[in-house]
Amino acid sequence: MSATDPLDEQTGNRQLTEVARRALDEATGRGATEADAAVSRSQGFSVTVRLGDVETVEYNRDKNLVVNVYFGHRSGSASTSDFSPRAVADTVRAACSIAKYTAEDECAGLADRDRLATEIPELDLEHPWELALDDAIDLARECEHRAREVDPRITNSEGATISTHGGTEAYANTHGFEGLVSGTRHSVSCAVIGEQDGLMQRDFWYSATRDPAELESPRHVGDAAARRTLRRLGARQITTREAPVLFEAPVAASLLSHFSAAARGSSLYRKASFLLDQLGQPVFPAFVRIHEQPHLPKAVGSAPYDNEGVATVNRDLVTDGVLQSYVLDSYSARKLGMQTTGNAGGLRNLTIESGGLDLAGLLKEMDTGLLVTELIGFGVNVVTGDYSRGAAGFWVEHGEIQYPVEEITIAGNLKDMFQRIAEVGNDVDTRGNIRSGSILLENLTIAGA
Amino acid sequence: MTELIETAKNTLLAPGGLDMRDLDAVFAKMITPNVDYADLYFQYTRQESWLLEEGRVKSGSHNIEQGVGVRAVTGEKSGLAYSDEIILPALTEAATAARAISRQGGNDVSHAITWSDGRAPRLYRSEDPLVSLDDTDKVRLLERVEQEARRQDPRIKEVIASMAGVHEVILIARNDGALSADIRPLVRLNVTVIAEHNGRREQGSTGGGGRVSYEYFTDELAMGYAREAARQALVNLEARDPPAGTMPVVLGPGWPGILLHEAIGHGLEGDFNRKGTSAFAGRIGESVASSQCTVVDDGTMPNRRGSLSVDDEGNPTQNTVLIENGILKAYMQDAMNARLMGVAPTGNGRRESFAHLPMPRMTNTYMMPGDMDPDEIIASVDKGLYAVNFGGGQVDITSGKFVFSASEAYLIEHGKVGPAVKGATLIGNGPDVLTRVSMVGNDLELDPGVGTCGKEGQSVPVGVGQPTLRIDGITVGGVRV
């Protein structure tokens, strides 16, 4: 079974658009003044091999219709996984029924007509993987086998997983917009356990791309998983102190996700953001540039238009450290008296511009401090910027890793933490929707023994 | 349960023209000599949510989802396929896919399974909670909650209130002929407020619910949520920076029981222990907590958010003693891990939906009360932290390190509750944190019913609870060195 079935595909895609149209007709038939419909389907499978044998095989096949209706400025929303004409009609009726009870809201409604995408750029997002189940099992086996042969201290495994998925979403609204986007996503991942002096550590690695040809080899992923686990063996707590902290690229993206949450329109009009009234202000040091690249070919976060059909554009959020723009959909933009930034559904390929140093260079630059490779917990308050999270990583002296560290927290306030960014590395992690190199911060509070 | 099973068949099988003989044919596709276990999980879910902000209910949504998950298990292998169409061709196709793990085709010879109705006490009512209140009254309740929160203080600037209800019908058919059904209501009401003073903004958040109808939210209860959220936000307006380092911590009763969920709960789930990946693996019978600690996982509490009459594999839930007077007694099991470990299932097999594989999950996890007066416990601390409300937590079950984040906390100075401090994350080591519990209060409380637990991408509703307790030393992730 492959991620997409080409025979089915054209018929299937036509069906998605037809379901969307039917929902819009049903809504206008019931007196809605505006409506939109998003209709999606996805399919694929994943296989996990643990200790050399198949552990799970999961086939996925999902579909969904979400419809929003507006009666003037009253809105309602409903969804279903059933595309039968009767279910579509029932779903639209449920949305219309809700709109009878919701209050007038002058900001509610579709995106303004003149903001809808008129040209749809080709972003090269669909690369099906013609992968038989047995071949997927072999790849997962190869990945885990490599992880387990690296060192005798690798004593156990959570397994290796190969997954391949594809999907298509149609979006249409009563302003006459109709669009269809298909994409694929594939991954190889592995997590193994090491043991030393009776204590265990676990770590993992993964590769995820839209094009299977660009995946890291299973062997490479297994090797990385084993090495990341091994280096954590013998971890200890350090004493409470203040020190510089270097966020390794895979966790540095989380700092930008907090920025993105605080810059989101819904946080701002609710006055629930530490970035309130910061437009035009130096939120970062002057060397920092943060931008959005929604049209990067093959990238995970790429999209030609947003969840309201508004054209997405390359744009700066932070230039020379100054906050240039918020992250807005039509509703939050109207609430704030601004224009949508094409961010219904979020930011796409949010990127922080890299400096010239790689990870080794950043360690030298830090000299003495903490390299953080894992963060756990949810201790981030977007209203105040207060930040306190569990961490694991390595103590660094003279630019060299000394020993692994665990059972500590790092804490500060994001407003100060953003200002204390000293360097952004060129070791960019491109696996997710946020693209960042490792980030070096001046002093933070580390709590430990 | 027979009556529930009939209702579930009518909801789930009849619309697609299915009867029990059709299920025989589906099992025939899946059952080969080396398939140990197979089940079909039919599910219909209807849910709604309503959101109030800026004084008005501005949005609402309604969702209907249904489908069937088909699972085959061979030794340690599981195959899952599912369909959102409950019709025979889709079931047959899913069955063929799910048996791929057994590496053998089915004999396709239909043999009649002798179906027997399961038995379990009913822990909640089966009426659809969404219709337990008129939509107009749902809107009015949220409006009153908003007004009550705002009324508390002019510094309350924003109020966000939401309510949600779920009506779920489940039918589980197993290859051993056991047939089970459940009809599960679930409602919740949440309030978040933002208070502002002199340019400083802080929030407070609370809520509650359970496997009940909306009638559960009496005026007294709902207005209480509003006042509590406002109170927390106002406390936080005065809060100072929290201290950093290892110190004695007193945890309040109720929701701080998230300590147990993270520190030991996940580490005692059967899958991690069967695989030997948990820091608690192979430690049954050992001392893992102070002798004052007895911790249970109880899925049988009527009307509670974490409760289930039967788990998602059709096994009745139970009250499982995990730790008794400090000694590790048992793990939480689903059917597969119980079989592989040679123990009985404990009714902890849960799945987010038909599209997910079941695994061992918690229900309501709490510590039994001790005999200390909570005031005495606070008075015993010279310098430390008193934490009474928490946000989320997380654990690395292999290293045992866990965190949970306080959202309302105070300094303890010379045995007295001192000034409020801002939230901070607490980090500890699961296998030894409970050995440092030196005092357990007599004031057991359960959380108000808003907890959701995530594991391997699957979310399920859970409950936690505990009495006031003192931990002699845990690392507090503050900013003040």
C-alpha cells in the first residue's frame, strides 16, 4: 500500500471539492449570508519494529468536513467525518442552529474578497512513497539494528518507526474562492535506551520530509539515536546557579514557538500576551531577523494560501530586532483594527536568520555554561512571559562538553530572554515548521541541587 | 449491560445493515492459528463546545464522528486498521489489513462465535448530556459566569468561559465472544480571567466537570469557578519572583495530585514495565515511597471524569492499589500487556478513539489520606514553598525525571504561609520523590474534573487527587538564586 493511490486520486479530489460546494449550497439555502468549508482526506501507514520484530502496524485513513456559517455577524461551526449528502446537510444544519444562539460580532465573517489568493504557486509538496509494508518493516529493522549495535551499553529499545502519509484538503467559500492542496509527509524515527551503573537514559532521533528521497538513511537515524542516548549516561544534577545557556537547535525552535504564541492576534486582542503594545519596539537584539517563508518548495510548513484562502507571503516579523508585525487572521485583524497577515492556521516555516557559527563554534563562544538538549513540561506563561521548564543537557567548560546534566530547571522571563540572545547558529533544524539553529542566551537561572 | 448493548447495536450496527453474524465473518478474516486476540471497537461521538469572550458567546461548534477500529494481536505484535464507515466491505478490508502482522492469511471460513453480554456496574447515566440544557440556557450560564468573575474586582479585565459536552456510544466485540457496550457522557466548564493593575497582567484559571449532564453545573458550582479564577488572578498580581533551588515543599490537596500522575503513575503503566523501559521495571515488592504513602488508581468512582464502567477492551475498571504503605504492589494493565506479563488485566486498557491502538492508561489516580492536620504540616516547615494550584506536567519514564508546574504558590516562612510567588516548575526523580514524603494530611481531595492526559499522541480524560503532603526536598525552578 502506498501513501496515495493514483487511480483513486483524481476522483477523490473531485469529490472533496464537490462536498465543499454541496456544504456551501446547503448553507446559503438555509439563509446563511456567508459560509466556508474545508474538506480533507488523508491516508497512510506506519510500522514499528522493536528488538528486531514487528511491534505495531497501523493503517490510517481519515476524512473530515468543517463548515463555518455566518448569518450577518453571527457564526456557527460544525464538522463531520461522514460525506454522505444527508450527513453534510445535518452538519450544515447544526452549524446554522448554533448561529441562532451566538451573539452579534461585527468582526466575524470570511476574509475580505480582495485578500484572497488569486494565483496559487506550485510548492512541490506531494511526493508519494511507493513503499510496500514488507519494505517498510525492513527499513525500520535496519534502523533499529544500527542503533543497537553501536555500543553494548545500548540495552533496550522503544523501537524504530517508518511512517508515510499523504493528504489533500479542499477549501471553498461563498466569496467564490476554491482551492485544493495535496501534500505528503514521511518519517524515520528511532528511540533507544542505554544503561550504566543500573541507571537508564533514553533519547531519540528522527528524520521527516515531504520527499522520501530526502530522508536521512535508516542507518543514520539509528546511529544518531544511539549516540544521543549514550552521551546522556551518567547524568547528574548541578547546583543552583546563573549561567549562559545554549539551546541545541531541536529545542531552540521552542523559543520561537513561544514568540509566535505571544504574537498571535487571538492572544493580543484578549490582552493575554507579553508582546502587547510592542509593535515597532526592539523586542530582540539588533542583529536578530525573524521571518516567515510560506512558499519554500518541499518544506513542511509551506502553503500557498491560509485557512481562509488569503494569499500567504514571505514577510519579516522582526527586522533588526524590532517587532514589525503580528500574526493575524481576518477576525483578530479586525479586532485590532489591522489587516490580516495571511496567518489563519498559524505561521508557515517561521525562520530565525543564522549567524556564522556552528554548534562547536557556539560552545567555544559560550565558554562555560549549559548546553540544553531536552526540555520538559509546560511552564511557559504567554500572558506574563514567565518561563520555567525542566531541562537536561551538558555542562560545558572552556567550550568543551564536560558531563551530562539532568533534573534541573531553567527559568527567566521571555521578554528578557529574547533580549539576551547572543548568537544564532547555522546548524538549522529543518524538520519542523520552525527553522532555527542553536541559540545562545546570556545568563539564565538554573535550579538544581 | 444487555440494555446498553442493544442501544449500542442500534446506534452503531443497524444503520449500516450489520448484525452479529456479519461480525463472525469479519473475525473469520482475522483469526489465524497465531492470532492471540482480536477486537472490533465501534464508536459514535457527538460533541459540542461554546466559547464566551468579551462578554458574549461568540462561537460554538458541533462535531459528529463515528467509525470502527479493527485490531489483531499476535504475541507482542499489534495490527490496527480502521474505517469511518461502519459497513461490511469497509470492515472486511480493515480486517485484512490488521491481520498483516500475523503473516498468514485467514482461512475465511466463517465460524459462529458464541456471543455473551459483558457485565459491569454502571457508573454514570447514559442520557445524551448535550440535550440536558437548552442552548439558550448554556449561553446564559456562560454569561452569568462572566458577570460573576468580573464582579469580583475592577482589576478583572478579561474573562474567557467555555463549556463542552460529549456523548459517546461504544460497542466492543472480542474474538472470545465477549460483547460490551458503554455510553459515556462527559461535560466540562472552564473559566480563565486576566487581571490588570498598574500595567501588570496576570491570569487565573479553573473549571470542573465529569461524566454527568450539564445539570451538574448548579449556579453555586459555576459561580464558584468564576470567583476562584478571579481570586487566583488577583493573588498572582501580588506575586513575587519564585525562589530557585532544592527546598521543602508542601503541596495542597486535590489537583496537586498531578505529582502522583507524573512521578509514579506513568512509570507504573504495564507496557513500559513489560518492555523494561520504566525506571520502576522489576520493582514490585520493593519500597518506592515512605510508609505513609498508599496510592491507588480507581476507575470505579461514579460520575468522575477519569472513570469508566468498562475500559476500551471491555474489561470492567477496578480500584488497583499501586503502592501500599510505601511498597510497590502492582502495575496498570491492558489485555495485551497483562497476558504477556502473566497477570490479570486491571481495566486500564484505553484508547483515544477507534483510530488509535489501546494501551495501559490511568483513570483516577490518588493518594489515600493520612492523619496529619494540614496546618501542622505547614507549621513544620521553617523555609520552603507551599504550592496549591498546578498547570500541566510531564515525565521521562526511563530516567524517572518528572516536572509539574505550579500556577499558585506561596513562600513558607517560619511555619507560616508567607507572600505569594509566581508559578515555577518543580522537577524531581519519580522513583525517589515519594520516599521524601514525610507528612500526609487528613484532607484528601480529588481534582474538580478537567484533567487530560497525553501519551504517545493519544489524549484521554483522567482524574488525580491527594491530601496535603510535605516533600522534604524537591527542586523548585524559580529565578531567585
